[in-house]
Amino acid sequence: MTTPPSRRIHLSVPHMGAHELAYVREAFATNWLSSVGPNLDAFEADFRDLMSGLPCVALASGTAALHLGLRLLGVGPGDEVLCPSLTFVASTNAVRYLGAEPVLVDSERTSWNMDPALVAEALAEGRAKGRLPRAVVVVHLYGQSADLDPILEVCAEYGVPVLEDAAEAAGTHYKGRQVGGMAPLGVFSFNGNKIITTTGGGMLVGHDEAQIAKARFWSQQARDPGIAYEHSELGYNYRMSNVLAGIGRGQLEVLEARVQARRAVAARYEQAFADLDGLALMPEAPWGRHTRWLSVFLVDERRLGASRDALVAALARDDIESRPVWKPMHMQPLYAAARRYGGVVAEDLFARGICLPSSSSLTAEEQDRVIAGVRAACGARGQSRGVATSSSPEGACAR
Ligand SMILES: *Cc1c(COP(=O)(O)O)cnc(C)c1O
């Protein structure tokens, strides 16, 4: 009568800890089933601890947090906002929600994030033309911090505020500190595929209590004080529910364990592919801790003997999900007309990057299947249990 376990291996699945359900039950038992309640208060307090005491507000999604954060920075119609081209579309969509246009900046190769030199170039050119961007969105991709210091420095020099899109970066460190709190505003996502999840949700973090209070106000339809439904400002229905905040409380308790598990997954892939000359794990930049939210590899088709797309297709035939790296925004129909600074690095990472199954709940047996699938696709001799073979130093795949 029981259904057989699915053979399908997904890219990144939710992984609950021991306490989420208890917090959710508590919400049901006490009937706090709306957008106020003890789970919300506790989740925000716990997140505040993670952020070394910075105020924060729990929201319906990371996208909602980006929207409110950019509005707090005064982004509006006719403005330009610098964004990395290599990101998930939500980063730039939030700019458009406010009637502004993203200006797309290429990545550097050390972390795959926004290139500080190009940010400096864009700001210098903006000043020369008398048109500075209203804000800069810096993204921490796949669990790795951008090189924040030079970006924050040059932006401070020009008086342009920065928002950190840390949607993929809970647990990510820059110079020993959690990212998302270094700029005036930071955004996190708890979508179902992220390293911790509330099924759907987000967090906006800031340095100014009044700003975060304003975002909280906007997130609840901007209803003015008093019992009448009076509104002087435009609001949104963006608040997180007390039920989902209960999931968030439990997930925060296991964040560090999830980081360690994901890093172990990446390390095991790296070891298993050590003899493959044309397959390289995304670098870990010297300035921080990569959580390996996703295990991302770069394919060198000539040396590996298989293309990225061939790997994706071969894995799919074995019911294993893998994905290309994010398609850069300047290659998207939606943003094809956007101004940009460079783009060839992002294009190369997109063309050759592959995200492998990376769940913190991935079993060794499942990971062995992924490893075997990759090795078979490039014609490498099999190896067992993810232990690197020592046969050929150049790798069986090398041509
Ligand atoms: C997931 C993600 C978002 C959006 O978060 P949601 O909670 O899904 O709305 C924004 N930016 C980046 C870089 C993301 O990966």
C-alpha cells in the first residue's frame, strides 16, 4: 500500500529540523494564525541575533523584501539601479516594480559576484554624466559573498546606498561576519529551495529602526493608526504569517548544521571529481565562507569530453535534476535593452556552469548516483563511493 520512494533526486529540497512542527502546532493551539503572533516575534528576535542585533522584519518573500528595501532607498520612476547581471530575476524585477531600470554589471571570477572595478567605473561615468544610480544591489550568489569592502567603499565615496541581496546567503560570511548586514539594507529569502525555508518567506534587515518600522507598516497595507481604515501611504500585503514564522524559528536553529551539510556535499563531489580535468568546483573566495547552498561546477568541454548540456541531459535520463547557472539578465528578453558594464564573464559562467543536487538531506547513496551519472556522461571509468581513483593523474576524461 505504501508508495515506493521516488528515485528522482532534486536540486535542493526543504529539510526540516526537530522543532518546526512544534512551533506550528503552538500557533494552531493558540489560534495565532494570522500576521501577528509569538512565532513572528520570536523569529524576528532570533534573526536579529544572527544579524548581531540589527532590526529586521519578516515578510512574505525575498522579492517583497527587495521591493520594500529599494523603496526605502528612494528608488522611483526614471532612476537607475546597478545590479549584477548574473543573478536570479527577482533582483532586477524589484527595480522595475518601482519604475526604475537596472544597469547590469558583470561578475569577477574569484567569487562570480559583482565586479567592484566595474562598479567603480559605472559610478565614475555616472558622475561625469551628472546621473548617478539611485542605489546599488549587490548579490551573494549561491551562498558566496561578493567582495563587499571595495563595493561599499566606492559607493560611500559617491554617496550611493547599497542593498545586499542575501537571498541565497543565510549562513554566508564575509571576513567572518554574516552577510546581509554590512550595507544599510539586506534581504533574505526562505523560499522552498533555499538553505533554510519557511516554504515561502523573506526578511528585510537594516541599521535604522525607523526604516524597518516603515517597511513593517508598508507590509501591512500601510494602515494609519486608529480603528478607521485610513491610509495616507501606498502599502502592500507583504507580511509573513505567524504559522510560517514557526517554521522559520525551527529552521534557524539548524542553519549552522545545514551549512556544514551542504559544504560536505560540495567537498564530496570535489573529491569524487578530482581526477576529472575539465570539471572545477566554483571557487571559494578568500574573503569569506561559501555555504555551498548549491554545488556548482564549471565544465571545460574540451578537457572533460562532455558539454554542460550533455551532463544535464544524461543526469535527467537517470531522474536526477541539475541546472545551468542563472541566465544573466542581459541575455534575458525582459532586460535585453538594459545598459550594462561588461558581461562576458557572466556569459561564460552561464554557458559552462552546472548546479548539481545539493540538498543538506542528500544521502551518500543518492550522491553516489549523481557522481556515477556525471562520470558515465563524460566517459570516465567508474569509481566507488565517491572516493577518487588514483589511476590516471590527467583524469580518464582528459583528451
Ligand atoms: C530566491 C531569490 C530571490 C527571491 O526570493 P523569494 O523569496 O523567492 O521571493 C531574490 N534574489 C535572489 C538572488 C534569489 O536567489
